[in-house]
Amino acid sequence: MPRKLSTQQIDEFRNQVDIVRNLIAKAQYKKAFVKTENFYKTDPKNPLKKMRFAILLGGQQEGLTESEIRKNKVKASKILKEIIMRDLQIIPEEFKNNLLNEFFWFSEQPKKQYELGIKSVKAGNKKAYYSQGVGATMLAINLLKIGKNSESKRWAKIAGAAWKNYFKIRPDYYNAFCFYAISLGALGEFDGMEEAFKKAARLSGRHQTYSEFCEFRVLLWKAHLQNSKLKEK
């Protein structure tokens, strides 16, 4: 059985999370990753530090090729799965949703990510509306790709409701507005989508041409393109 984490280790982790969260809120992923990697190297066997390293490894995309990004996401997924299999029982409850949410994200399991959000919100963790929102948004995008338009719209509406609840808890996280934007785009509500992207840009301090915003747009437009090709057949 893994050794229980000490109060000091947990408090140290909380402080590190707060520091890195402030960088991520401004889309400063490179700085966030460097700080997290250095923190991880001080005790690489600590499952909390390992968890945070994996999350930032999979989320940091600046200056990387598409192949490198994909490779890092796969590696992050493997690390998180290992923690879930070996150390889940010693991870404090306040961090378990984050661990599982990121694992489902990197391993591309949107339905499980959505269901995690439902379960966690019912348990009192209102921040888990984020898991609901991401999972439902990606289900809408995936269904749009394969031509299941009515189901895609249903999930996009579910995503919109989840995001509105999340914004009541945390109205200043730019990344959430990116997902909200493409959920609106899946519904064909492009004016609302553009407003959401503008809000994301203001909150992050990044220009609307920032690479992450472009990646969200590409994700949506590829889904619409695949959908339109199906209609032509």
C-alpha cells in the first residue's frame, strides 16, 4: 500500500497549485510548466507532484509540433492512469476530481468526463461543472463530425447549461470560454461564439490570433467540414 501523504506535503502542493493556476489563467503555459517541472523534480515519487507534472506536460503546447503535442498527451495519460491505479486511495478528495478529469481529457473519454462532472457536482463540488462542460462540448463536436446533428445539438445545449453554471463559480477563466465558444459554434450560433472568444482573449490578455484560440476554431471548423462532406454523399 502507498505511504500516506503528510500534511506538509499536501500544503506544499496546494501552494504550488495556486502559483501555477495564476500563470495558467493568463495563458502563460511555458512558465507554468517550468515551475511545475522543477517542483516535480524535488520529489518525483510524490503522486501529487507527479500528477501536476503530467497535467502541465499534456497541456503545454506553445512552440511544439502537432506530433510533440500528441506524444506529450499520450505520456500524460499514461502517468495519470498509473497514479489512479496505484495511488488513488491516498490522493486527497479535493484533488481527485482534477486527477480523473485530466485523465479522461488526455485519454479522450468525453462521456466519462461529463459523468464525472455530474457525480462531483452532486457531491458538492461546483467547480466540476467544468468537467461537465468539457465532456459535453467534446461529445457535441464528435457527434457533429459523424453527422449525428440532432444528438450534437442536444449535447451542445447541455454543454452551454454547464458552462453557465461554471461561470457563476469562476467567471474569470479564459479556457472555459473557449470551450463555451465552440459549443455555441456546434449549434451554429456564431455571433455568440465570437463574443465568447473575445471574452477569452480579454481574460487571458492574449490576442485573438493566439495559437490556443486558433486550435479551438480549427477543431470546430474541421467538425463542420466533415459534417458537410457527409451531406454531399
